[in-house]
Amino acid sequence: MKLGIIFGGLSYEHEISIVSAIAVRDVIKNHNLSFIFLDENRDFYLIPNDKMKSKLFSSGEYKKCEKIDIDKNGFYTKGGLFSKEKKIEIETIVSTMHGGDGEDGILSSLFDFYNIPYLAPRTEACVVSSNKYLTKSYASEVSVKTIDYKYFTINEKIKVDKFPCIVKPVKLGSSIGVSVVNNEKELDYACDVAFEYDEAIIIESFIPGVKEYNLAGCKVNGEFVYSIIEEPQKTDFLDFDKKYLDFARTSTTEKALVDEKIELKLKESFSKIYNTFFEGSLIRCDFFVVDNEVYLNEINSIPGSLSNYLFEDFNKTIDGLLNSLPIKKRVPISYEYVNKIHANKGK
């Protein structure tokens, strides 16, 4: 299959999307890959496979590559004075677009509008998973626990009852704008940082020594396919720099030593979150375990490098998912109602 890997975007996570796309190039083995870069001006560029290096983008050299357009059923070269535009041979888009333009659902809506098949969450799933407040509400509705939190907007007075706590912008991932706060003095600064990125924040209790586990997966022909369970590098707080490096991973990680009952609870919680809502995508859920109870931390709807390092056979998983993408129902337009009105008026 001919796949288009799309990345970049107008986002605080623009750079890690580039790193992620480069990693995916090295792990998807069974398909012909084309790379589509969306720059900060929201112009699309077709990037040759052999030029997929981070320096190409930081230097601006990508602008020497071919600029392309999106239109009905795919992407097209622009053509020129003596040539017509030409459809680029891509059967399905695979998104490594993290943050804005990708995980917030903008591109998913665009692909649906132009009838372009894609491997990524559908728009409504993006909206829920990219907003931590909505994520917690959704988790509650499907009976998955989350850590207690408070929600504040930029003009509200912020009050915290207990320290330490964690301050997070509502709509960002990759630990951008996130701070661990130990006292009242640190709170004002942490909130100022978070509000630089978003007009709403959530504040959660910080649980020292909490067990953390990551689990990725998808549905193939209606059946769940799970990755191995990972216990991420243990620090008090997994900051942006550590997560940035995480997006470049291409070798399989070690399976966590997890009690069978906890493993079952993690998979049950994942399946409740994924449900039918995230069909057509490969997601990763990050969980906390406290007193043998599982709590959802966050949903990574387009995880770094597609969490390839969590799968014992990543290519088999991707191939299965590509053959299980949801088909958007076509709405018939008949003008029956309008014609009835005109027919009645003519009587």
C-alpha cells in the first residue's frame, strides 16, 4: 500500500512531530512511503524520503521541496505553465501530527471533507482526547477512574487545598507547560507558565511513588490488539526533554513486570476508553495504579512514533489496522423535500 506520512503543523508540538515522522520512516517496512510536511503557514510540501532529516526543517531548506495542494480524494502537485496538476499516488494517510492540527481534529475533519482515507482518530475522538477536562469527563462516562482535579480558566481565582500538586494546560501534550508545585509560592508561577499555552488549566493531586504504565492498541476486524505494557522511566516527573527523546524510539522496549490482575484491569480500562470512539486509530493510554486501582492519566490519540516500540510485531498491527479503517457513511442527497414543496406550490 502507498502511504502518506503527514507531520508538522501549526503547533507547540511541531518539532516532535518531525522527530516522530522520521522514526516512523524507519519502522514501517511493508509499504511505500511518501512524506507530507505541513509548515507553520499551513502550506503542504512533499518531502523526498532521502531528505527526511530534522535539519531540513530547522534550516528552512524544506521550502525547496515541491509544494502540493489538498483536494478531493487526495493531494496534488501544483502543475505549472505547461503542465497540469497531478494526483500523488497515496492510498491512505498516516498521521504523526502531534498537538494542534493533528490531535485536535483539524486534519481529521479535512480528510473527511475531501474523502481521503486516513489512519488517525476521527474528529470527535480528537476533540475529547486533546482536552484534558473533556478526557476526564469521558473516562467517567465509560467507568474509568481518573485522579481528582480542579478546573480553572484564566480569569478565575485559583485555590489549591493540598500540596504537592500538578498544574497542566488543558489542551497540550508532551508535558509542555506542566509543573509540579510544592507550595503556594510556586503555584502562581506554575499557573502563569500554563496560561502561556492555554486559557484553561487543570490542577491534580501529585502522588509520589505512583506506579505508571503505558498501554497502546487498536481494533483490527473488531478485535482488540494490545501492545506490551510498559513501565516508563521512573522519575518524579517525566518532563518535556525526556518525552521529546521518547518520540524517536524505534527499538522494542522491555515488558513491565505486572501482576496478572493489574494487567487485566489495564486492558479493560483501555478497551473502555477505545470503545468504538477511537476506531481507525492506534492510541496509547497512560495509566496510574494506586492501591491496586487503575486510573487514566491521559490519552495519546496520536502517540509518539505511533508507539511502535511497544509492539512485538508493529508492522503486523499497522497492516491489520490499515485494512480495518472505518468507512464514512455516504449521505444520500435526493432533494425530495424541496421537490415536494415546489410540487405543492404548483397545485
